[in-house]
Amino acid sequence: MESSPVDVPSNFQFRLTELFDWNNERRGGIGQIEQPGHSYDRQWMLFYTRLCDKFDFNSKISDYNLHIGRTHPSLYSPNKDPKMAEAWPLPCFPDCEVVWGYGRITASEKLIEEFEKKQGLG
């Protein structure tokens, strides 16, 4: 997977299309970014928990690993890299470059604003 540094993008909305389990635990999901005018509008995002734990987008606000690319992603089989697959999902974006990093995911922009205010970040 090739990557290069990019600037931190502004907040965006995405439509969740599926959730997935990894190593028999709910770990993340896939969705399409729907933010007209945003540099990643209409691109696909695959995300997963940074720490193995349960998540929800309303009451447990935390950071997720994010991978964004033009094509619909899937997960490589754990057989591709068994040692890495013990802990982390293995994202696959066929035939495109991918940007990756981490960020917070919530059910609404209001929830992220409230969370950041409580944390002294906003």
C-alpha cells in the first residue's frame, strides 16, 4: 500500500454502509464520504478501533484508525499477514492510493463539539 503525507482534513460526514468483525470482535466499518466540496467527497473510508474495545458513536467517543481511497475497500484475509492480523484489520483498497491516519467518529457533529468542549479542546 503506497502513501504520502497529506494535510489534516477538515471534518466530514460519511454514510456507514457496513460494520465488520475481526478476530471474532466488532472492530470497524466501511462508509462513503458525503461532504460536497470536501477534498474526500465521494471517496470510501474504512475505519477500525485503535484499542480493542466495544464502540458506539453516541456515548463512547474515541479515536479510530482511518483509511481513505477512491475505490470500495475490503479486508485482506488474515492469511496475507498472519502476525499483523492477530491485532489489526488489514485494509485493501484495490487500484488506488490511500491516505490514512486517525480521527474521531460520532453520530453527529453536535456530539463531537460537546465532547471537545468537555475535553477543553473546543
